[in-house]
Amino acid sequence: MKIQNITVSTLAIALALAFSGCGKNESNTPSSNSGGGNAAPPAKRLKLAFVSNNAANFWSFARAGCNAAAKELGDVDVDFRITQDGSSATQRQILDDLAAKGTDGIAVSVDDPDNQTDFLNKIAGESLLVCCDSDAAASKRVAYIGTDNEAAGEEAGKMIKECLPNGGKIMLFVGHSDSQNAVERSGGIKKALEGSNIEIIDIRTDDTDAVRAQKNAEDTLVKYPDIACLVGLWNYNGPAILNAVRTAGKNGQVKIVCFDDEADTLAGIAAGDIYGTVVQNPFEFGKQSVTRMEKYLRGDHSQLDGKMFIPTRDIKKDNVADYQAEVKNILGQ
């Protein structure tokens, strides 16, 4: 309570009442001249976290977005964690550690939604839980922030049809075929290719191992000499496929369509060896996750409600140079 406008005699009376056991309820203390009574305590500084599902460079953009949001808000600390080996076991250890440390809000790109649901529900009972990039819709997460992966898959399917106007055989490549984003992207591609002369032979997985990803592409080129296009669903798949195609001397002959904006992918597009890539916006994944978790935890629950889709972009040879400049600006290069 402010006392600068209270007279000496009033203060003396108040002290006398206090010593006699009276006046214990502050609501009985004069406050009309005190400027509004007790000031509200400062807001708690929030502990937030963001957890990737692998160690790809893709997450550098999400980290930059988290840092930008934390700087703008000024009242949060963000613990950015990388799941180095891309395994659900390692991701579980990270989430357990964050919950044990009393983290107020966690955004996570879920590695294995089908088998992690019960565990994610446990985390959701201890911290605000948001799924980002890869969803676990059956869990008790409060929202999903990221790409509409089926729509992104359809965009990739359109590119495939553009570069294969006469049809042909294609192979899909990804880290884990059961990750929700992989399921939805491959589903979107299949939807876009319905009624075309393009045949999907199969999908090859690599457990987020870039060396194995390249080997998968090399093996495909040998086993299917008439393959027309190789399609990478995760960010490191594009460079892995590009290396395999170049090693086989089939650049320009075998088309490549992929996702995300690895430097080698963009360079491959500029060189004409990759037809195109569907680019997400992981910077906004990070920024929106931190910003909206902070507001939700401060009481504005409208900030996290259902799904928030961040638009994708198609990058091909005609716009890759402009996009490369944007990437350098975001990462401060």
C-alpha cells in the first residue's frame, strides 16, 4: 500500500490499531488517496521449450524463430532441444527431463505419434503441450502448429506431374514412414497423382540416416533403371537423392522433387538437377509456438485452438535465387 498521501496522525492511528490486534484486514485501511491500493505482483517468468524430432539443419530456422519470439516477449526463457539420433526413445528422455524441470510449455515435433500417445498424455498433464511440424492428434496436446502436410504433399504431386508430363515410375524416400507428416505427405502425393500415368513403386525409409538415405536412392537407380523421378519427403532426402543421381551420372535424366530448403537442395535447383522443392516455414513454427504458448499461459486460450497451418511455398529454378537470399537473411549469414 502506498503511504505518501497519508497524514502522520492517520499513520499513528493505523499503527495503534495494528498493535491492538485491529485493522488486520487491509480492506479496512483507507486507500482512496493511495492510487489504487496494492500493486499486482510481477508476472512469473515462463519456462518454455521446443523439441525437434531429428538433428537436421531444418531446425536452425525453428530455433531462430523461437529466439525472435523470446526477444519480442521479454518474459520467457526458451530451452531448444535437438533429438540428435531421431529416435522416439531419445525424444522421450528429453520430454521427461523438461517436465521434471517444471517447464511451463513444450512444443514438440512428435517422432512416433502412434506409440507415444500415452506418454504424451502424461507430459500434457504436467506442462502445456503443443505439437509442431509432426502432430499427435490423438493425444491431449492443446494444438498443432505447422504445415498442412496433406496439402504440401499435393503440391509435391503437382510438381511431379509437371516434370513427368508423359508419366513414369517414381520412388518415395523418408526417415520414418509412420510419422504423421510422412503419412500425410505421401497421402497428398497419391491424391494429386490419381488418374495420371505416374506409378509410385514404393517408399524407402532410412531412420533419419543421411548415409542410408543416399544408399536407398543409389539402390533404387540400380534396381529400377527406368525410374523417372525420385521424391524426398524429409529435408535431408533431397541432398541425398541429388548425390546419388549425380554419382550415377543421371542428373537431368532422373527428375528430383523434394521438401524443404537445405543449401544443397537449393543449389541443386539452381543448377537444374532438382526440379523443385516444397518449402515449409520452420521459422514461424518456432516463433508462433513460443508466442502462442506464452499468451495461452497468461490466460488467452484463444491463441491455441485446434490446428494452425503455416503456408508452404514452391521453389523452382525461376525463384530459387530470391529464396536463397531470404534464407541468408533469416539465419544472419
